[in-house]
Amino acid sequence: MGVIENIDKKHTILFVMPRLPFPASSGRKTSLYHYCRILTEELGYRLVVAAFLEDGDDPALKPNFIDRLEVLPGASGKEKIKNILFDSVLKKKKPMQVSLFWNTRAKAIIDQLVLEEQPDIVIGDMVRSTDYIKDINALRIADLDDRISLRYQRQLDSDLDGINPYGTFINTVPSFMQKVMLFKPIKSYVIKTEIALLKKYELEIGRVCDRTVFVATQEAQDFNQEIGTKKACAVPIGVDTDYFSYRETGNEGDVIGFLGAMSVAHNENAVRHFIEDIFPDILDKNPNTKFMIIGGGASEKLKKLSSEHVVFTGRVPDVRDYLTKCKVFVCPMTFGSGIKTKNLEAMSIGLPVVTTSIGAENIDAKNNKEWIIADENKEFADSVCQLLNHEEQRVKFGRNAAEFIRNNWTWEKAGVTFQDLFS
């Protein structure tokens, strides 16, 4: 699909988001950025975005393909506590994910936008935004991305110690309350309750909205089976293969790379797991190896794992410059859901990838041809060493990976799916 010239935008989409969709600096932001671009430049819709702000978001960077941007006010600390107590704890009506993002001022702004813009379609990004769109008289689309209830369940099963079910909200309460909230039995009860509420809410919003969107086909199929309709579909994510073009990698020695926002639980857990459980075996065989973690948001606790062999880059201006330094890319996920964009981007530039089954989920590349899947720690370490020590094999995996991405994971497919979704 190409860019439409001289668009007469007769139809409007209102897209409600928990973060700005620009710049494309993380997996979800990248998806939202390209979704917005496709909706306007390729499908010809007028696009109105109403978004909350995350740390580092700058509305002044708005790209031209967003016709109107409204910044939504976040809930105050008192509002968050009230919402959690009444809606999540007492009524057990909403998961905390939803309660923490709800406030009447934001809803009033959204309702005013509806009056002014008369949108034909409204989209809520993630469960935390869908509460704002479910009563709007338009084609309502819940873009859930993935089953967050599944992600939380997998995290509970593998990493209770690392779980923070409260997100940044915990920083707004006194330190003695933080200790109580993170006490393991209380934390376990909270996360189990949250999983149950999320499962219930996901199904409820799937029934209320006209369409539900996931990035993975299997999750959409499973969801349709649960709600007994065919309202859910998969809008695939993609890679800008011109931007993440194939290149020569690994010219700075034995460097292993990982890419992701370190403030995200499954990324922090993956990095810690690799450093503590896998990397020592690699260093035994390749003592000059470095592990480079590309991305901001690392906690002070995680940064304490830094050494001459472990480097945290923080947020970088261009991830390609750092990926190019690597010989091998790793995705040692132990929990998560959906599709790992980091793998797609690394493969697109020709980096060989070693991943777990969780990291490989829903991508469908061929094992031992387009990447290597290894779930046992020793097998994972041996696979990385094999690629570090055999250049011809390393290059072959990288070329196969890049070709696979060009053939299967471009943004053009997302545009076609959106057309079908709206019709």
C-alpha cells in the first residue's frame, strides 16, 4: 500500500491511548506509531489521538499524520486510591490496570472530542483505555495487543519475587506502606486477584465492543472461542525493513545484545535471568564476551549487575548503531505474551537470534534455520557460543532471519488487515 496523495479525509478515527504513539522508541510505541501512520497516510482517515503521558513523552514531537492531539490528565494519587478501593477491592469490578487510569476529567475531554469530531470509529489501546470508549456511539474497537491476564499468570508462575503488581503507583505511597504492599503473601493475593479481574474484564470488553484486536492470530482465535463470537482478529505488527535494513554486524568482538525497556517486568526478568543463569557458562568458554543491554529504565538494583562484561547503555538515540555492534542477539524470556518486537528488529538487520519458546511465540520462524530456540540454560549458552565461534554459521543464520522478516513481517500486512477490520 502506498501513501494517498491529496487526501480528502471524510471519516474520523478517535484513538485513546495510555501513552503517546511517538517517537517509536519501544515495542508498543513502534506499533502505535505505524498504526497511526497507516490509518492516515494509507487509509485516508482523519486521526484524533487522546493520550495520557508517560515519563519522557513530548507532545511537541507530534508527527504530521496525526491531525489532532489531546493530552489527557492523569488521575491524582487520591483518585487512584479511591478507584482501587472501590472498583478493584470492594466491588471487584475493574482490574487495577483500569482503575489506575480512570478519572472523570479525562472522560469529559474524550466525550467533548466525540461531540466536536463525530468519529466514525473509536479505538481504545490496551485494557486501561477501553473503559473510556465502551459507551461511545461509533464502531468501537478494543485494541488489547495481547492477553495481559496471560502475561501476569506466566509471571506469577515464574517470578513472584520480581512482581510489582502496582506499577509506578507504589511510588506515591509512604515507604512503610510500600513494604506492606510488597510483602510476599499480600503481593501474591493481589496479583492473583488482578489476574482474575483481568480475565473477567477482557471478556467483558470483548463482548461490549464491536471488534477486539490482538497482534497474535492464536490469541485472537482463543479469545473468539471464549466469548463465543468471531469479533476478535489479529492486526499483525511489522518491521520497517528499510530502517532496520540488513547490514554487517559484529565488528567489535564477542558482543551479545538485548533490546528493550528495562522498566517492563518481563525484560528486567529476562536480563537478570541471562546474567545470573546463562552468561557464566558463556564466559567460561568465551572469556572476552560482553553482554550489552540496550534500552532505558533499568532499576538501581538491576544496574548493580553491571561489570566489565555487562553493560547497560540506557536509552540511546539510534538502536541500530548498538545492534550493529553485536554478534548475537538474545531473548531469554521466561514469561510474556503477544509478539516480541525486539526479535523482529534484530532479525531484520541480520542478527542471529537465540530465544526461548516464550520469546519465539507467535512469530513462526523455523528453528535452527532462521533462529535458535532453547529453553534449557545450558542449551541456550551453548547455542550462543556456537554462533560466536563459527562466523560462517552466524552469518548464515542472520541472512536467513532477515529474509524471513522481509517475507513475513512488514507493515503492509497491517494496513490490509485494518481495511478488512473497518469494513
